Amino acid sequence: MVRLCFDKGTLLLKGEISTPYGKWDPRVSGYRIKALHYRDVLAYFKESEIAYEDYVQQLPPREAMKSKITLRPYQKKALSKWRKAQKRGVLVLPTAAGKTYIALEAINLLKTQTLIVVPTLDLIDQWRTRIKECLCTESGAVGGGQNNVRMITVATYDSAYLHAAVLGNKFMLLVFDEVHHLASPSYLQIAEMYIAPYRMGLTATLERMDERHKLLPRLIGDIVCNVEVGELAGKHLAPYTYEKIFVELSLREQPLYKKEMTIFRRYLREKGIRMRSPRDFQKFIMRSGRDPRAREALLARNRALKLAMNSQEKIRALGKQLAMNLNEKTLIFTLHTDLVYAVSRRFLIPAITYLTPKEERREILENFRKGNYNTIVTSQVLDEGIDVPDASVGYILSGTGSTRAYIQRLGRLLRKVEDKQARLVEIISKETMEVRMSIRRTIKTAEK
């Protein structure tokens, strides 16, 4: 008879028999196994007819729930695919496509102890609200000063990682919201230190520039559903148009941009460096850590890009657009916080950045929802996860080459309302790096 227990984020096997998943730990005279393999170890014991005692699980009490969820056909199909894949895998659906409701219905069907892992404290509140509305039950929270574990619990990635040694044996289903975050080096350990046999990842775009998303299948399963914006726009999501407005750098900005780019390009030319992919750029960044001239070139490139992204002509073009669309509910997106506040001051528009206190952010969004505010300007804090109230027009003043950011921003406009035609507009500085970055993210999106 062997004995299996949970020990600080791992499984500990005591007895005369090992498993294919264990490694001998002389400190405890037993075999140490990653908690991730809990289901596999039990299956191995059963197949090998090995008698065992299981002291692993310490699950919170079950609580009653009642689902009020009605899934759309594509949501039902996604959930069905996940269930057929042994209740493991990643669901890739556009922002506003209702990934949250699919996960909540999965929880309702399994009726098992569940940990939902989210990237921000705002999302803890958002998920807990949805749980109460859709499943008619209260939920626990871990993070932001809260440490209340219940049958359904919501935690930030930071908290799920920091408390894995305690929480790792308390849940049978893990739901990873914005699952691309899980591929970060420390967060990967969340997937390894929890016993949960059932796992679901949710995202609008799984791919990361560092390609670490390729590590996720062994931890949570393969992509089991991949639905693109174009498949849902016009029926389940609002129809939309996408356009670009090009502006010139000012007479003052042009020579400054040219000077900085000359420094950058000269270094690349001298060293024979070619930038053909994001990986090439990452190698260049690593080089800048040991080569002072490479660092100088990188800083020059960043200064040039900031000039292009924050050009004064963009603000003028934005002003014309806002004047022509006074009655449209509008979101303005930028990359840099200082541009957010410049736009806010210029047009007397409420601003949301990482510096905005939580309560003020809620107040701004609530006023936007009620129509007291028609326009909000924001940096990257509303790109991901936050349930932004309905808007029909979006302006991108600056961004990265990231497909994810583009899709997330587009998704903020796609909540379906009768007769709504969404419109996403990029304002881009001509003859700068911005042009190539815009092409790169939109080509990637078109290829999906």
C-alpha cells in the first residue's frame, strides 16, 4: 500500500513503488511529483492495480448554484469541444464573444471546486459579480488584501502563485482568464503546483512575441476552439469598419525623428544586423545589455518611436474626428500615459491610466455607461479584460505591433446593439516605424 499526499505545491508518494512521474527525494524518503500530474498518477495506480491511500485533496465545501446562463450556438460548440478534450484546453474567442459565460457554464456542469485566475484586481470584482448574477451563488477571493476561499474562488495570477503551496490541493477546476499571462516564467508554476485535473484557458489571442505560449499545451491542454472576429461580426457581434488616417510629423518633429533613426540604423548597418522578426528585435535588446553602443542605438530608436506616436498632428487630426462625431460613444487608446493626459487636457475628456485610483476608474466607466460622458481616453489599462461599457467608435493614437492589443481594442467596440455600426480608426504618423508596426499587426489579424 502506497500513500499519496500534498506537500507545499507538490505530491509526496511514500511506499515501495514509484511512478513514471516521480523523483526520489532523500530529504523525506519518498518520491516527489509535480501536483500537475495528480490525475495521471491516479490513472497509473488504477491501470497497474496498485493499492494506494489518497490524502491529497482538501476541498472547500460544495455550495448550491443555479445557472441562469443561455449559451449561443458557438459558445455551446466551444464548451462541447472542451468537454470532449477531457475537460482541458484553451478557448480562443474575440473580446465581447462571451468567454466568461462559457467558463461559468462549465463550472455549473462540473459543480466542482473551482479557482478562476485573473490578471488584475478589477477582474476579481468583475468575475465575482458575474458568478453571483449567473450562478446565483457567492464566491471567494484571494488577492488585494482578501483571503476568502470558497467552492468558487477568484484570485489574481500573483496571489495564485504566491499561495500555491496552500491552495494547490483545494480545487479540481482551474480557469485561466487571459491565459497568455500563464506563460510568464513564474506563473507557469501555478499550473504545475495545483492538482486540478480540469483546466480551461480563455483568451482573444494566445500568441506571445516571445513564443512562450508554446509551453501551455502540456500544462492546460491544446487549443480546442479558435473563433475569429469575422465569424461573429454582424450576427453575434456588431459589424465594424477599420480605417487608417495618416498625418505628417511637424516641421520641428521631422529632423528630430530623422536624427534618432540615423543613430539606430547606423549601428544596425555597421554590425550587419537585420530586423526580420520579433525574435531578431529581442536579440538586439539582449545585445544592448552588454554593448553600450547597442544601448545607445536602442534608446535612439525608442525616442524616435515616441516622437512618431505622440506627434502633435495626431492630436489635431483627433480633434477634427471628435468634432465630426460629437454624439458617438468613443474610446481613445494610446500607448503612453503622458499622451493620455495631453489629450485629456486638450479636449476636457476623462482619462483612465494605471495611475487612476480604482474608485475613480469605476466612477468614470459608470458615467460613460449612463451617457454622462461620451468619450474616454486611456492607455493600455483598458486593453485587456475590463468590461468596458458599450462604445461605437475607437481611435488608436499609438500602439505596438501586437496583434493582441489590436484585437482587444477592437473588441471594446463590438458589443452588439441594434443598428450599431462600430468603427475603429488608427491615426498614424507617415514615413515612420509606426506604418510598419500597423501593417504587421493588421496582416497578422487578417491571416488568422
